[in-house]
Amino acid sequence: MAKASDDAPRITRIIAGGGKKITTKTSAPSEKKPARAPKEKGDRTNVLRAVGGYLKGSWYELRAVRWPDRKNTWKMTGALIVFTLGFAVLILIIDAGFQYIFNVLLGK
């Protein structure tokens, strides 16, 4: 006969960069984890360790990024400039339309 914990759903985590999969079982709904004790006033986490861990993780993520080459960078820059100019023209047209409507309504 199968235990209740065997029927627990499984979670698959994929680690970035390595493609390694880790499958774990979740705890049964009836099982509760013990509550953590509240931190005392003098109990602090090591701030330097936390900042170091953040910088290390950030550096790892930056190494995993596929950066575009010069040709693609110029293409994306050109697309950004064209989009910005088009959006600016659209805003100017809408603004002129509202100005015209308000001038008609106010009788100027």
C-alpha cells in the first residue's frame, strides 16, 4: 500500500546554466514545519556576507548573458530611435487635436 507522502506533488527545479534538474517531493499538507523563533534585538544577519552573496550572484548572471554583437546593437538602437520619434509624433498629433477641441469648446 502506498504511503500518503508518496502521493505528494513533485516540484522540478532547473538550475540556470547547467540544465541540471532537481526533483523534490513537497511535504504532505497535514505536516507542518516548526515555526521559526523570533529574532532577538541583538541578533543581526551579517550585512557584508549578504552584499557579497548578492554581488557574486549578479556577476554569475552577467556571465550567463548573451550580449549582442555590434551589428545587432546598431539595429536595436535604430529601432529605438524610430519608435521614439514615431511615438513623439503621435503625442504631438493627439495634443494638437485636444487643443483644437478645447479652443472650439471655449469659443476662442
